[in-house]
Amino acid sequence: MSTKTKFNVQARDLRTDLDLSTEEVVHLLTLASRVKKSPGKFATVLAGRYLSLLFEKPSLRTRLTFELAIKQLGGDFILSVGPIGEREPLKDVARNLDRWTNGIVARTFLQHTVDELAKWSSVPVINALSDLYHPCQALADFQTLQEHFKKLKGLRLAFVGDGNNVATP
């Protein structure tokens, strides 16, 4: 399901890095820069909205930054730590959270979990890390590069380190 926000951004699933076009990435980076420069202007964007935070994997930075961002934008969240879909089917988890909250943020062991949540939910599902993708980290990396180099076009990058979910082609 797609809904318009106050700032004309299409809210939809962010399951992988490939879910966004180049234009959408540029738009999100521009919006992120605006929020960073003038956080007060965005302090009520999520007023009256609740997000589900589902964390199968332990986290410090990802969990706290999502919690802080939601609060700083005027929203609130519910948190579940532990296995997703173990006691009840993912389909039921997604459908219940769909009724109770305005979005789902999931940090999972398997990409399949993120995909199934998105399949069965009509609210946006955001992948906060899976075994294959970490789109929010990739966007944050792009933002850092843009802030440092003032542009992204024409940059050549080399990834040094373990192949992981941020470096998935």
C-alpha cells in the first residue's frame, strides 16, 4: 500500500537497496539533509503514528537510531525483541501489526522474513538489516559520502572488508 506523507514522499516498502530508483535515492538524501539542518521543522511529521520495531538480531546503533528518529519526528513505537513468526505464522504477525501500527521496521536473520512481512502487510515494511540487505545503512553511507564529497555522481568506490549485506550487488 502506498500513502503520501506531509512532505510528498511515497511511503512504501524498503526491503532491499534495489527498491529505490536513482531519483528516489536523490530525493531521500535531499530530504535527509533538510531534516538534519532543520530538525524542528519535521518534529511532528509522525505525530499520532506508531511503528512496530521487530528485532530478531541484537542491535545497539540500529535500534537506538530508529527509536530516536521516530521520537524526534513526533511518533512512537512498540518494540518486540526475539524470533519473528516462531509462535505464529509471519502472515498473522504482518496482518496484526498492519492493523495496530503505521509501519514495520524489521531487523531479521533472513531476507525471507522481511519479504513475507511486506507481502502480508499493507503498511510500509522497512528492512533494518537481513542476511542479504541493509538498505538503511547503504542510504546512510550515501549521505555521508555526499556530505563529504558534495556530490555522488562520478565517485568511484571500493569496498574493503568482509562481503556482507551492505556490499550485496
